[in-house]
Amino acid sequence: MMELHIFLKTQTEPVIYRGDRIDVLDFEMNGIKYKQIRYFRKGFSKSELVEDQGISKIVRKE
């Protein structure tokens, strides 16, 4: 099981994603840059967009 901790500039605690596999992709829409977080768990996947400028750091734990 993998974990991804995303620390946002507006929050003190990280947003934590857990899954069998986690992908972080660069994505741009309407001139705004995002990180697309795709996480796979038990054969299902979910995806979320996080605005790139709001992220202070990303820590991957395996």
C-alpha cells in the first residue's frame, strides 16, 4: 500500500491519499496548472485535481 502526502499552503495537515498505486501527473486546463492525483485501490481508480500553485510539497511513502 502506497501513501502520498500533499502539503497545501493553506492547511497545516497534509491531504493523504492511499492506494495500491498512485500516479501524479502534470495537467493544464484553461491556463491553470494542476497536479492530477490518480490512485488505484482494489481494482478501482479515483482521480482528483489539485491546483499546482497551492501545493507546498509532495511526499511519497511506499
